[in-house]
Amino acid sequence: MANPLAGEVTVTIDGKPHIAKLTLGALAELEATLQEASLIDLVQRFEKGQYASRDVMALIVAGLRGGGWGGQPSDLLTAEIAGGPVGAARVAAQLLARAFTPPA
């Protein structure tokens, strides 16, 4: 089970739950993958609803890696993410929000 206070999110892939978390290494990989000037730019795109499916996929891959997953982005191309595209976008947004929300 994911611990939201630790920035964790559960993402269910092909019926199996995985823990995802944006660690510092995962965030660095995300910046490189999306070629953003800063992560704040990515956060703002999500807040404005101006994100692309590649943004969602990159966030999920980075979060899974931060959670200890050893897969490759290509592993998710045919995978079923619970909730479909909307569920995947929700997970991506939660990852971003939890990565930048200080613990209470």
C-alpha cells in the first residue's frame, strides 16, 4: 500500500499494484526525458491541463523507477493501466503533487 505522506502513489498495471514515487533521481531522469527547462514548467502544464500523453507516460515511468521498478518505458506500451488514460493522468498528477508537497 502506498504511503501518501512519503510521496508514494499506487499505480495498477495489468492488475498488479506498484508503488510509484518521484525520488530525486527519478525527477532528474524526468527532466532529461521531457527536456523541460524546469520541473515547475511541467507542473504548470499539468495545472493548466496542457500536458501530453508522453508527459503522463514519462511521469509514470519515473515514478515507477523511484519506487524500485526495473522495467523499461516500452514495457508499458501494451500494458493496461487501471483507469485507462484518465487513470494514468490522475496517477501522474498525484505523483507531481506529492513530490512537491511538504509532509504535514
